[in-house]
Amino acid sequence: MFKVLQLIKKKPEVSIEDFEKQVLETYAKTMKKVRGLRSFVLNAAKRCHEIEEKLLDYVAELVFTSEKAFTQALENPDVKAAIEELKRVAEQPDFIYSEESVLKKPRVAAAKPKAKKKVKKKPAKKAAKKPKKKAKKAKRKAKKARKK
């Protein structure tokens, strides 16, 4: 597994609409189709802690099957074109090679027990009585069987 990060910041002269369209539509759609790409997460930066100005607008996380798959993706003409278009609206959208160290694994939330629905119990049906004719036939057969 090979993970790269990409810090994407809008150029000041570019409109927000043009930037969003380029990143979320053109670039994201192209990158999602890349062969060897296992995961693609685009994190939008909402604000920065104790800093008024946003340092960047997006952090893209791309996970490839291998470094070779990443290199091949960069050689793909569609990817090259998408990155060039991204450079038109973003300041230095370079890739940062990342080595992940998991310090705390996320916990999987325990499944909540399902609430049992209260079902009204229907009164038990009484056993159906045999019609009188059948009861009489059964008695006759029993008598004949005893006689033999």
C-alpha cells in the first residue's frame, strides 16, 4: 500500500465556483477512475485552529496498491491533463509521500440491540370438534376392531 497526500489551495485570482468545479468535478472524477487507486478521500478544510486565514482548501488522500501504480498513474495522459488543469486554479498541488503510523485504531461501535416489538397475542383457537357423523363412524370401526 502506498499513500500520498496532496495539499490543494485556491489561487487568489480564481473564483470559488471555478475552483470548486475543477476540484470536485473534473479532478475528482478523473482520479477516481485511476487504475491501482484503492482509496481517494478529499478532505475539505473548513477553518484553521487559532489562525484567521485558511492555509489550504483541501487535503487529498490517495492510497495506491504500490508505488509503481502511483508512478503509472502519473504517466496516464488523463491524469496529467487533470493535474495541469488543477494547477490552473490551485497553488502548487504537489504530492507528498506519506508513511502512516497508526497510533490508535478506531473502535467499531457495538451494535445496539434491537427493540423487540410488542405483539398482541391472539387467543388460542379451540380444537375443532369433529362432526357427529365422523365421530359415529370412528366408534363403529373401533367396535368392529374389538370384535375381531
